[in-house]
Amino acid sequence: MDDKGPTPFERDVVVVLEQLRAGDVVTYGEVAAEAGHPGAARAVGSLLRRAGGGTLPWWRVVTSTGRLVPGGEREQARLLRSEGVRVRGGRVLG
DNA sequence: TATCTGACGATAG
DNA sequence: CCTATCGCCAGAT
């Protein structure tokens, strides 16, 4: 019973994601930097994979090239479009 | 403590 | 536009 719950890293990332509003789209690298962990883009992805599908707006996070989540492109595209974001070919049009 | 893994990112071909 | 590689970070075993 020594579980400390969310790790410091997770807390920092969650804070950033909670600030995102409908229609907003950010990259993994941006989230990492904003959370105070520059260069940890990959760690952000791992985190969203583990605890993103719960209460976090994982669909508003894409790769640096606008690529959607591998394997969840359909779902992510559907959610983004519902927020007014234009998606094309598994990519976010910006 | 060591090693492996992966919703990434930048660069080269 | 594509795939292949290397580098980086945090988590898991």
C-alpha cells in the first residue's frame, strides 16, 4: 500500500491537457514542453496510451506532422471533426 | 541497478 | 510522399 497514485510526470501532463478546449489541437512535444518536461514527447504518448482513454482528451494530441494516433485514427478523426477540426487522410489540416 | 519498451521527433535517403 | 535510423524521456520488469 505504498502507491503514491499518479507520478509527478503524469500530474504535470494532466494539468496541460485539462487546459485544452474543444477544437484545440496540440502535439506530443508541445504537451511535454508545456508540462515542464521538454523532449519527453515519447513519454507523453506512453502515458496517454496507459491512462488517456479514461478522462483525458487524448484525441486533441497529434504528432508533430499532424499525424493521428496509429490504430485509432478513425476514432480520433471522428472526435476531432465533432469539435470542428478538419481532418484528411489521417491527418489534421492546419 | 540494468535492460527493454513505446499514442515521439528530427534527419537522411 | 515514403521508410529507415538514431536520440531522448519516463515507465515497467
